[in-house]
Amino acid sequence: MELPSITEPRPQPVSDPGGLPALPRRGRAAGLTGRRGECDTLDRLVAAVRAGESRALVLHGEPGVGKTALLEYLAGQAADAGCAVARVVGVQPEMELAFAGLHQLCGPMLRRAERLPEPQRDALRYASGQAAGPSPDAFVVGLAVLGLLAAAAGERPLICVIDDEQWLDRASVQALGFAARRLGAGPVGLVFAAREPSTELAGLPELHLGGLRDDDARALLASALAGPLDARVADLIVAETRGNPLALLDVPRGLSPAELAGGFGLPGAAPRTDRIQDSFTRQLGALPDQTRRLVQLCAADPSGDRQLLWRAAGRLGIPVQAAAPAVEAGLVEFGTRVRFGHPLARSAAYWSASYRDRLVVHEALAEVTDPVADPDWRSWHRARAATGPDEEIAAELERSAGRAQARGGLAAAAAFLERSVLLTADPARHAERALTAARASMQAGAFGQARDLLAEAEAGPLDEFASARVELLHGQIAFASGLGSDALPLLLKAAKRLEQLDIELARGAYLSAWMAALFAGRLAAGGDLLEVSRAARALPPAAEPRTVDLVLDGLALIVTDGPAAAVPALRRAVRTFADADLTAADTSRWGWLAQAAVSVLWDDAAWHVPLVRQVRLARAVGALDQLPTTLDVLGTAVAASGDLAAATALIAEADAIRAATGARAVPCTAMLIAALRGGQAEAGPLIEATIAEAEACGQGIAVAYAHWTAAILHNGLGRYQQALTAARQASEDATALPISMWALPELVEAAARAGDAAIARNALKQLTETTQPCGTDSALGIEARCRALLNHGAHANTLYREAIDRLSRTQLRPELARAHLLYGEWLRRGGRRVQARQQLRTAYDLLAAIGMDGFAERARRELIATGETVRKRSLETVTTLTAQEALIARLARDGRTNPEIGAQLFLSGRTVEWHLRKIFTKLGISSRRDLHAALPQAA
């Protein structure tokens, strides 16, 4: 039985000008955009201080409401306006240390204390611990702080940002409050953030922060999820958190996509154990029995439908009056919708009920849910109420899975199907349903759950067709979770068995086997790429070819018959996939495989189309089996276009998803980025470690990829003999498509520069066999550049100019820059210094802008050889960041708060803050706002 077809996803964020799919929106839309009024207030404060006026302000609101994010915004705006920024952060363990906060603020300014009157100067020294003496008078300390701030502001406007004021020691707060109330006409601003303003800050202007607006809150909630969420559940979470950003991000934290199940599984998710939930449990225990039962009933239904809940309460004999104690306790509100005072109160209430009581409330909810208007929630509640196998409910869940997927993604469909398996008594049906549920779980990235379900299927009576599909799924799970060589024999065996049972499914199995063979490469066991391709070519032709048929035919042809024979079939497959009328089901199922067809066509623009489309769809439906690999490949394509920061962000997202699903992969795209940047210290160890890891887990293509990136690295550094060795190793592995093709230009350049013309000519011959049939500007431009290296005189000049002309019409900025570099080197060696300078300067500027510092240094040395003076540029600061740091920096630059960044990368807010401090140090900046200048906008 097939998984219900995937529906079209909801509209996705608009991509950036480069055509990349936008990362899930997290912060500018839900954080600062939702705080436009507050941001305007802070902007006016900065403008006033810059104009020479003094200002003080107290931001206050509940924990997690966004006070720190606004202070970061303020600091960035102040820095951009030319103001100095001083920071203080209250730390609870230091509350008893007198003047600890003041030391944070004034420590960097104490050199100006010499300008203060002696009593004030001494008071500051005593307070900061710089000198021993009597306990300073609070009034004198306050005057000293006021004078010190004025002295600092005499050099340039000063804005002091004081976060978590409630955790500052009282002595510091008294001094700062004293100063804030007495600011004169100087350009000084003092902005505090606190949960509740303390008495020491009485009289200062205040700005209260409430929750985000509903639309901003929904966007923030969606950003913390790996897949879709049922709309009614999302609305209720927004209502219960009251738009508190931290609470919104906390709801799904710690829950896997399978546990969340698109919202359907939320009430029954594993109970949490923390102080807050324990507090709610104690409150529930103090309620009257009828009230507690009512609260447990409300907790079991995340729709918040008041009429539905009262009908269910009537079924259980719970009177309306039972609501009053819960309302008075602040646990539940019965308004237009029923909502809990806090999401953890719902979880505590649900798990406070006994197993028997939970069955009863779900049964009552099922009985009052309209089977026509809301069949999915009804079947879900019926399933929760079932005490044993029930075929009627199991069939109902099976029918609901497709609709649940449309509302809650693949994880929701998997949850319905898995519950259907549990309620199925008939052994044959049980095995069939387990097989279907296993496939859905695999697609949702729940690989362990998928294997468990397959084990259930194998325990039942299986006919030949079902047995072959079990074998196919075992192979697909092995490939999706590890990309190693163990998947190939399973997939190949399943494909051969399916030939006699279902030819369409067999062709899909062969395509999966082809990809597994590609990744296994020369390390493949139990088959190889040639065997799979020959078997696929031997299949009877499809009467009406589908996308999968076209892709399989083209990929098999390139292995068996070569590029010239395969290109027409591959182009037809690409055109079909780019068709706007292609269903979401076909896109999801075959899109990530279709990109392989494009990658061998030397067509950079067309390569982006299936990748971007597939990333958007996989994000929308929560297809976590495919998304990381597709992000990796898109990262390679983006790096090849010269946007190293965006490529870094894509691979960091892929790594975060793998961390959540337990899948493994070697860091191929990270190697490419490091090689393009030209840092031997970073790239060299990474390449060596990757080769060792890839050989251990059977990823032959990763070994070839590593040799290719090593060739790029060494060509950039001018180590041509090493580049030649690496490029030969990559290009000689014919199974490593398209890496073996991409390595040929590196081999031509390295061999030509190393003086080995025979190797260079042979590599050019092989390259031409792949580029000529494609005929794209990318293919012919790179070919012309390579031909120019092996020619002389006017013909070489013409070829270099052709290469530059063709590559300038592509997105391959690194290849264009390298064409200018090679042309400039050739012109200089020919004594044409003036013309050489023009080409070398263009190359240098392009390479430096991209961040290809190895090649840029090569261009700089050539420029100096022409007699031009070139100041060596410092290493692009962004290149010093790790992949995770680069993504954190990008998200922070785009206005996302620490909790929001943490939700995407599965980090705590404190860890993000620690990373940001390291990032600021590496980039030589002092605030988030500086990231706009420190990072390229395309990042």
C-alpha cells in the first residue's frame, strides 16, 4: 500500500535575488518586525543622544518577551550612529557583591576618573576594588558615576545598555538610578531592561513589552519546527503563550518530529520533568475532582474548541460550575477558545490523569467530534481511547493519514499510520500497514522508528511483493540515514525482485540503487554503478515515461554509453522536472534524484532549479530523509557560484537536521568551501580526515570529492604537482559522477603548470567528451580556458577571451575569476604587462570579494611581477568563522534573537551568546548591528 500522496505545500518565503530558498524566517518577521513601535522609540533615543541630549528608559516585561533582543537592536543602532556603547548584564550569583555591576560598566572608563574631583575619584576606586579604603558613600558614588559618564560622553555620544537589572547588586542599581535621574544636557543614554522596574529606577520613563502579535507569533513558532503544524494547534499555542517568544520556542523543544506529529501528538508527548511543570502538577492536585477532570479533558484536545469541550464535559457529567476553580487558579481560561495559562500547564494536566482517565476523556472527545467536519481529530481521539485492536478505527486512521499530512506534514501522516498499525489485529493487514507506516516514518526522518515498523512487517505473513518492498525500504533507510555502501546490495536486490512484480516500482528502485551506487563509488560492495546502469537499461521501455523513467534512462546512459548519448535524455528529464505542472508528489519523490541528471550537464543555472524546488518542498512537508542531502548539494552549487557564506549556512542547516535525526554524512561541501578559501591549515586536515572517514563508512564519492577539493586548494596555492596528483585521483574514479568530470579542469591546469603536457592533453580530451555534448556556456567556457593553457599566440589569446566571455554569462564567479587570472598570467609571461595588469586586477578583485584568498594571493603576486604595487588585503574576516559560527552570524545579522537561533540549531540561548562573543572577537566588531558591514549581504 502506498503512502497517501503528498499535497502541495503552503506558500514558501520569497527567495533572495540569487535564487536561493530563504531559510525559515526567524526573527526579523517575528522579533524586530513585531516590535516596530519599540524599535522606533529606541531609534528616537539614539537620535536624541547623538544630537547632544540625555535620555533614560526602562524596558520591562516578563521573561522571554524580547527585552534582550531590543537591547541588542539598540546597541547596533547606537554603534551605527557613531555612539560608544557600554554594556552591563546582571548575573544572579553576583547580586550580593556590592558594585559588581558598576565595575562592568565603569571598568573600561576608569582612565577618565582622573578628571573627577578627588572624593568622587576615590569613591570609584574603592567601589571598583582598585584601592583599599572605607565603604564609599552611595551619594558620592552616584555623583562619580554621573561625572564619569559625562567625561566619557565628552569624546563621543555614549549609550549604556543594562540588561537583567533585577539581577544587579543593589548598590550598583542605586548608583545607576541616581545618575539616570540626574543626566544633564550631555550626550548620554541609559537604557535598562528588567522584569519589573525596581524602586531604585522609580521616576524614569518606562516602556512595557507585551507578547508578539498573533501573525508574528505564528511565524516564530513555525521557525522552531522541522515541518508543518496543524493550524488550530498553532493558534492555540500562540494563544496560550500569549505571544511570548521564549515560550513559543520552548513548546516544541525536546520533541522529535515524530513525537510532535504535526500537532496531533502534542497532548500525549512524553511528559517533561522540571520545576515549572511540577508546580503546575501541585496546583492541579489541589483542585476539586470535577475541576481536575475538566482540566484534563481540556488538555487532551489541543483544538481549544469551547463548544466541543463543553459537549464532552456533558458526556462525562462535569458541570459548568467546575470551571471556576481552574479559572481562579489561572490554569485555564474559557473564552472564545479554551486555553491554558501556560503550555506546560497543559502537559502537566494531561499526564496528571491516570491511564484509564485518559482513555475516558479521549473517548468523550471522539463521541462529540463531527465525523464529517473533522474526521481526522475524531479518528485520532478514537485511537487514543482504544484499549485493543479495532479494525474500524485502524481503517479510519489510514484514511485520515493523507489529510493529516496536509495539515501536519509527513510526521503527522506517520503518526496516524503507526497508530493504525497498533490497532490492527489481522496479521496480513498488520504487516501491510506496518510497511506503509515505515515508509512514512523514513520520509519524516524517524529512521529508528521506521526500522522498528519494518521489523513488525517482517514478523507477519508477507507475499513476494510485500517482501520485496520491505527489502527496498531497508535499502532506502540505510541510504538516507548514512549514505554508505551497505544500502546498494539491498536496493539492487529489491529492484531485481520487483522487475517481475511491479515494473514502475522496479524503475524507482533502480534509480535509488543508482544513487546508492554513485555515493558508494569505488567502495561499493554487492554491485556497482555499471551493473545498476546495465540492469536499468535492460528494462522494457515505459509506454508513457514518467519523470523517474526519464531520469533513470539518462543517468544509466551516461554510464553505459557516455555523455554524447546521454545528454538528450538528461535534458528531457530536466525539462520535465522544471515543468510547473509537476505534482508535489512527483517533486518530493524524485526531485532530489533529478538534480543528479542536471549536475552532469554543465548547466549551472538549470542545476539550481531542481535543488531550490526540492529544498522548499522538503522543508514544507518535513521530508527530513532527503532535506540534508539536498541542502549539501545545493551548498556545493552555491559555493560554485562564489557565495561561500550562503553555502556555509546551508550546510550548517543540514548538519543541524542530521543531529536531530541521527543521520550521518561526511563534510563534503565544507571541504569545498575551505579549499576555495585557500587556507591550508583549515582545508588540509579536513580533507585528510574526510578521506579516512569516507573510506571507513563506504562513501567512495566523498573520497573523490576530497581529492577534487584538494586539487582546487593546491592549484590556488600554486602547488601544481600536488594538485596534479589529487586531480588525477579524483578524475580517474569514473564512478564518481560528476566529480570525475569537475576534476578534469583542475588536472589540465595543474599538469600544464607542472610542465606535463601529455597528461594535460589527455585530460582535455576527456573533458571535451563531456563539455561538447552539453554545449552550455559553462561547459564551453571552462573547455576554452583549458584549451588556452595548451595553446600559444593568437589562438591562445582568442581562447582566453572566449572563456571569459562565456563564463561571464554564467553564475560561476570563481571560474570566471580564474579565467581572468590565467589570462593575466599568460599575458605577463608574454611581456604584455599593461594588458596583464587589467586581467590580473579584475581577477584579484573578484577572488578577494568571493573570499578565495589562495587564488587571490596568486593574482597579487602576479600583479607585483607586472610592476604594480598591491597592498595585501587581510583575510576576509568571515572566512575565519566555523560553519556554525557563520550561520549564527548570518541569523543574528538578520535580526534573530539568541533563543530563535538556538531553536533552529538545537542550542541553548546561552551557547548562542557564547558563540556570538567569539564571532564579535573574530570579526573585530562590538555588536550585532556591525554584522551588516562585516558580512556580505548575499550571505
